[in-house]
Amino acid sequence: MLSFAITIPVVPVITINKWKQRHMQRLSQRVSASIHHDSLRVLEWDKVCDLVASFATTSLGRQAVKDQLWSLNQTFEESLALLEETNAAVEMHKHGTLRLHLGHLDAVLVKTAIQHARRSTPVSGNEARAIVTLLQCAEILQGDLKAAIKEDKDWHGRFMPLTELIMEFVINRSLIKVIEQVVDEDGSVKDSASPALKQSRLQVQVIERKVKQLIESIIRSERSETSILEVNNIDGRWCIRVDSRQKTSFKGLLLSSESGIGSTIEPLSIVPLNDELQRARSLVAKAEADVLLALTKKMQLDLDDIEKILNSLVQLDVINARATYGLSFGGSSPHIFLPDRSESSATEAFLRRSENSYGPLPNKMGWKLYLLKAYHPLLLHRHRENLKKTKKDVNLATSDATLDNALPVPVDFLISKKTRVVVITGPNTGGKTICLKTVGLAAMMAKSGVYVLASESAKIPWFDSVFADIGDEQSLSQSLSTFSGHLKQISHIKLQATSQSLVLLDEVGAGTNPLEGAALGMSLLESFAHGSCLLTMATTHHGELKTLKYSDEAFENACMEFDEVNLKPTYKILWGVPGRSNAINIAERLGLPSVVVDTARKLYGSASAEIDEVITDMERFKQNYKELMDEARNYLMHSRELHNSLLNTRRKITKHSTDIRFKKMRDVSDAAAMARSILRKKVRELDISAKQPSQNNKTTSSSHLPATNKSQTAANNKEPTVAGRSTSAVKVFSQSSSDKSKPPKVGDTVHISSLGKKVTVLEVDSSKGEIVVQAGIMKLKLKLTDVQRS
């Protein structure tokens, strides 16, 4: 009897618990991803991704755009970086000379060439030429960027971070020359690539000429009035196609036969030449393979640089697709922010660059969400497509006014910081659901680095996730009604939403008893308002949900405007105003019997009618307020223009007065310089003239010395009366000379001989022997010796 001992391993309880935790985490991640994708699906995000990807110019770029837009795990900093890239690409478009269009580049061939080279497999001629196109494209782009920066250094910063990406290209120009020497533009290997290849191709040409000559001789010998002979080439072998009704004298190998049509025969005389031709072509193929293998080995040295350039150009194609889409549809750069966190240095730097390029941020009123004249991207795209079709149809006489009326209606979203839940009411087909989708798509576009379709700069909080419950969620496979499907979706959203999430709920509380639905809707919205999400927007027909605003400041009302005269919605949203019922009024205008309408009004109740009247007044006040705001905005714009004009005039006047003052100073300085020059010249002349008389006096005194002695002797003998007169005259002269030798005083008028005019004394410095005088508009500093008393 055999006995077996089975050992069962004992698994620790801790290991089982860890496995359960990991399993639950993976399950939670799958559920979260499913909720995210379901929400984006109902928002039609996939169609927006396809639309943006259509602006990429390469196949790899189009796929990369979709992958990037469907990436749901971007951080706030990554979203900022994506927007910065898009802004830089827009700046390149504005510059004009930098083209990021890569339509002539076959990125798939380049990728295949890199794969072949890494496996040491010879690249094809077309793949080699694709490498040349890649390197030349990178070289041209880098050269254009350097030229733009050389022209104006400011472009270096405005093109960042694309400047760094392009400047990092390492381009081997010698590799370009080698490939161009070996491979022709059509991808064929040139005869000059190797002597063996050239010789083999010449041999093929010689053999083909022999074959053609032999076939022509066979055809001439078989030609008759009823003969139909065609020359064919099957698998590289020359043969003759013979009609089925024709008899031939030559023998050959039957290559193919078709009943009632004819046969294809390889004449026996051509078989040896065909065999020789096949061998020659094999030699050609081998020589081409050797050339391409040698070329591949040279390319292997630069494979890393080539692959890096390819990845960078594909990345540029993705960025350019986002920028081109925004420019094509008139989008604006969104300003994203984190409401509950102080802005980092990267955020502040991005906002400074954005403010310099796109104007001041719309933060004056402290909005949480600020979107003016926002369009639904798919509706705008559909309108443009219809417009193109209409213009192509020349027989369709459609006026421009009709086309303008078909333009989608833009919507304004102005949500304050304190608001956590927005309740939107209004009639069916009034545009409530489109409003939800517009906000959801704008949030995803801003997060993904795509311009939002708004006429003015948009301010959108960064949402980590966008959850949506829109449409009919009825599931027959899971035995769920419409109401149950909505509740299940909302339950999943409630579990997955975070403090940075956006939640969009369409027709909340619908699909069940109105009273229960309203109560459930109010409870759900209150839980979202004080729970886990940043912003919730919900549409409803339940009037009870309008009252939440008046008891909780976290709520805000909005309604879709309805034109009661024409009985159609305007698709415009009115903020701060709850919607009112229009069903009874519409029924009356549509011709429903008055008895039925009156009975409905009685059943509806006078209290409800009074509430509707209050709502009507609120709508009228809202409209008046909007008109006054528009008027005030126009006045403000006009006043700003006048203010700027006044500032410019003030700057011009200040500049003009400064120029005049400087001119006067220059004129005075020039006059003073000229005066000093004249004075120096006069002083030199006076010094020279003063020296010459003194020398003459010395000569005269020495020559008349005896006569002077005689005169003195005679003078001693004169009468006393004459001596007395002489003495008195000397005293008068000495007194006059002493008066003139005294320095002048301030205010005295003195004569300047060098200037030939009288001047007024301003300052006197006896220690230095200098004075300062006023001569017209000039002040001069002179020596006391140059002054004569008047």
C-alpha cells in the first residue's frame, strides 16, 4: 500500500492582506479610468482630439497629438509647460519666417530606417532619402531660428522653450553629402555608388538589347495580316503573347494560357538570354545591397542624434498642431491657476509672459471661471464645414446674413470664487447641455495646452479630472433604467471626485417622481457644494433647486434665455437669474384652447404665477443692467483712449520743453566759449602793445639824458609862481589816478576795453584780483587790470 504525503504551504496572513490591497488598488484604478473615459466620451473629447490632430503634418505627429491629449495624468506644472510651448509656436507663426510645417517629411520611413540600422539591416534608398530630408529640415529650421535671434535678441525668449529644443539639434552634414552621393532623389542607388554596380548595370543593358533584338526578329518572321503578337515581361523574363486563333512556327516554353484569349510563350532561343539576364540582375541587386549596407554602417554612428532629431520634430509637429488649431479657430491662451494654492515661481513666470503677450489677466472681480463668448469647438467646426460646402455650391444662392445666422451662439461664463455649485434652468433644446459640454471641453483643452475658443483671454482653474453625467445612461445588459443608470454614474463620480475636480450633471433628479427627484437633487448638490469637488454645474427642471442660492452662498443660479415673442430659445445664458416656466404661455401662443390654458393656470397656482412675475422683473432688471454695463464699458474704453492720448501729449510737451532748455544751454555755452576766445585774443594783443611802448620809452630817455639835465638846471632858475602851478597840477593828477586805481564795488558800471562796452559789476574778489560782471545775457570773470572805471 502506497502512501503520499502532501505538503500544503502556509501563506502568511500579512501576504494575503497585501495581495488584497494591491488587487483593490488595481480595481479602483480601473474603475477610475473607466469613469474618466466615460465622462470624456459623453463630452465628445475624442472628436476634439481628432480635430486638433488633423492639424499635424506627419502621421507620427497626428498619433502623438491624440496620445498627448488623451493623457489624463498631467500635473499643473506640466499643463503650464504645454501652454508655454503652444504660446511659443504661436509667436513663431507671428514671426512669419519660421515654418514648423513638416508635410514633406516622411517620419514613418525615418523611423523604419532607424529600426533597420539598429538591426544592421541595409536601409532602402527611400529610407536613406527620408533621413536626408529629416536632417535638412532640422538644419533649415535651426538656421532660420539663428537668423531671427541675430536680427532681434528678444525672439530668443519669446520662442522659449522651443528655442532650446531646436538649438539642441546635432546635424551631421557629411552624412547628408554621403547619402546624396550614393542615393538619387527617387530612392534609386546611383551608378557612381560603386564600380561593381556600374559594371553590372551595363551588363544588364547589353543583355536586354540582345533580347529585344531577338524578339523583334521573331515577331518580324511571324508577322502576317491576322497576327497579333505582344511582347511581355513576366517575373523579369521576356516573352511573347500569342492570340489563341493564331498558329506560330517558333517553339518555346508556355508560361501562361487563358482560354479564348491567348497564350504567353517564352521562345527557346530567348531562354539562355533570359537566364543570363536574371544572373546579371542578381549581381546588380547584390551590388546595391553592398552599397546600402556600407551606407547603413555610416549611419549607425549618428543613429542617436538622428533619432533625437526625429523625436524633437515630431514633438514640434504636435506643438504646432495645437497652435495652428488655436489660430485657425480664433482661440485665446487660457490662464490656468490653482485656487487653493499659492502660485509657484514657474506659475508666476508663465503668467508674466502671458500678460506681456496677451494683455492683463481678468482677475479684477476675482472670478473662479471667466470665459467670455466661449464656443463649443465641435459646433464651430461643423459651422465652418457647412460654410465651405455652401461656398463650393455656386448654384446655391445663400446670402451672408443667412450664414451669419447659422453661426453658433457664444456663451459667457462668469463664476465667482465663492461659488461651488451652479444650477442652470431653462426649456428643453435651450442649450443647457451644450453649456455643460462647452465648459468641460474648455477645461480639458486648457489642461492639455490647447487654446480655448473664447474671444477674450480666459481664466480657468486647473482641474485634475472632469466628470460628466450627460445623456441617457439606460443599460439593458445590466437591467438598469435611465434613473438607475444616472444614479450609478453619479455614485462613481462622487467616489472619484477630488477637491480639484469639475463635475457636470445634466438633468439632475430627473427620471423619477418629481418630488422625490427634487429632494434627491437638492441633497446631491448640497453634498457636492460642501464635499469633495471644486466646481459643480448642474441642469434641472426642478424649481425647488433654484431656492438653494437664497439659503447657501455656495450656490449660483443661471438660466437659458427664451424669446417669448418668437417662441424659440436664444441660447444665451443669464447669470444670477433663475429660469421660469414658459410651458403655459407657449401652449397659449400655439393655439391650445383657452379653457385648457385657464384650467392649467389655476392648477399651477397663483403663488407660482407671482413667483414667475418676480422672475420676469429680475430678468428685465438683468437686461437693463447688462445694457448699462455695455454702455459703461464703451465709455471706459473711450476714456482710456483719451487718457492715453493725454499721456502721449504730455510726454511730447515735456520732451519739447526739455529740448528747448537744452538748446538754450547749448547756445549760452557756445556764446560763452566764443566770448572767452575773444577775451583771450584781446588780452594777448594788449600784453603785446603794453610791452612795445615800455621799450620805446627806455630808448628815448637814454638818448635825451643831457637835455634833461639842462632842463632841470633851467627849471631851478624859474620863477616861484611857475613852480607853484606845477605843484598844484601834480596834486590834482595824483588824486585822479588814486581814485581810478581803487577796485570797483558791486553795482558799479565799468568799461571793458576788450569788449568795447560798459558792464555791471556782480562780484568782487580783491584777494585774487578778479571780478564777475554782467554783459547782456553773459556773466564774465575778468582781472581787475582789464577794468576801467567809468
